[in-house]
Amino acid sequence: MAITRAALIQGALLAAATPAALAQNATLTPVRFIASVADAVRPFLYALNAGLFRQAGLDVDWQQATTGAVVAQSIVGGAKDIGMASITSIIAAYARNLPFAILAPSIIYRKDVATAGIVVAANSPLRTPLDLQGKVVSCSAIGDIAYLGLRAIIDARGGDSSTVKFIELPPNAAASAAIEQGRIDAGLVAEPVMMQDVRAGKLRFFIDELTGYERPILEVVYFSSRDYAAKNQDTVARFAKVLQRAAAYSNAHVAETSQIFASYSGMDPKVAVEMRHGFTPATVEPSAIQPVIDLMAKYKNIPQRFDARELLQTVVS
């Protein structure tokens, strides 16, 4: 007799409801996690799918967020325990006396495998970064790592980046369409849209904006409020250790973990595998954060420069 999917689900629910299962669940520490669905969350999804958090005694509940701002607000307000967001969000919060505790690294920039870039229309007359002066250029947010990196490139070449008219657009099909239709001159577009449209001849890759930093930078991190980290040191330590293990696996098994990512994101599995992917380092290094702090201070996104080691004092080992 054939076993239906509904019967399997019902059986799983009954098994989970047994006294033994309930006792096991009672021993797990709940963790409320929030992050946007992006390639950076791939190691987390692998860990969740493989049961690594439960093996570490953690019952992790994941809520998908629409933006990094939603993630930050959820952590600040105490609605969630741990989140994942851009390093600029963490730096800005710390500089304004709203410190977060960095728990683990996520994506670090690799020069030869850019997962986003400044692109222009295929027939655009723009050829060098200095040509962007006075032009309309999109970024995902004023003050984000792409905005800072591009400004640094223009200024380093003798231009005046303050003349660039930056507007905020999500680095996806919306930005790509705006460029192709001539509504903006250039803009930040991320994977998988970036290389799909470049290969299709719709766009031309213009420049890797993150070469504006003097050394590779950490782009995304896992974090919590400092208060949560202080009160839950064992929990965040276990969470970070699971992520470290999951990151090592994901870095070495991109195709497999991309399939998991596709199942959560709704992305075509083939596209998910073929797109350029981020790489997650094992540890957080001050040298991968300081260049971002320096540019944020230079372009007045934070009140003043500070030593990256101050931020790392909040890292839970």
C-alpha cells in the first residue's frame, strides 16, 4: 500500500509528540534568529537542515527578514536574539552607543569572486570610475560598503566622489532594469542577477567597488545585543561554534549547500548553484573591519573613527 505524504507528516508529528521527544525538546535552549534570505545565510541553512544546532543543544527558530534594518530593529527591541546583517550596520550602531556583540563572521570579500558590482548598460559610454562624477548611481543604502568603496575609488584617482548622485535601489532586477532603461547611469547589482544580465548582453560589468578598500573586508556578520551575549554566553558560544563548523562545510560543498539555499529562497536550483557565492572565514579579524570603519568616518557616516579592536571586545569566544 502506498504511503502518502500526509501520512508521513502525521506520523512525524505523532513521533515528535511522544514523551521522549517532548523531554528532549525541553532540554534544548531556544534561540530566536532573524536574517534576510541571501547567499550569506547558506551556512546557517546547512546547519539548520543538518540538525547541527539541535546536536549542540539549541532549538533555533528562524524568521526571514525583508531588510537589514528589520533585522537590527528586531535585535535592538529584543524581539529576536541573534541576527545577521552587514558590518556597516554594526559599526554604525556601536559608534552611536548602541553596541551589538559580534558572534561570528559571515561573508568576507574575495577580489576574484565578486558577488556584486557596479554595472552599466551594455552600450554605455562610461569607461572609467572618474566618468561617474555627476552621474546617477544606485546603491543598496547610502553609507553601505559598496557606496563607501566606490567613493574611495573615485577620490583615490583624483576625482570628487561628492558629485556622484547616489540613490537607493535594491541590488537586484530593479536596479538592473533602471540601468538598462537609462533611468540611472550605473548601479550596484548583486548575484544572481549581475552575471545573468552581463552574460545576456544587457549590462556591462563596470568595476568591483570593493577594490576601494585597502585590504579584504568582512561584509556580513552574525550578531546579538551586548546584553543578550553577556547573559547567554554559553548559548552564543555554542551557536558560533556550530556556524564555524557549518561554514567550513559550506565553503567546501557549494553545490550541495546551494541546493538547500534554493529550497528556502525559492530560487531556481540551477541558478542557485551557478551563481557566484560568498566565502565565510573561520574567525573575525580586526584588519577585516578597520578599513570599513575608516571610510565610514571619512565620509561622515559615523561621528569619528575608532579602533576595530574596540568592536571586537564584544566578540564572544
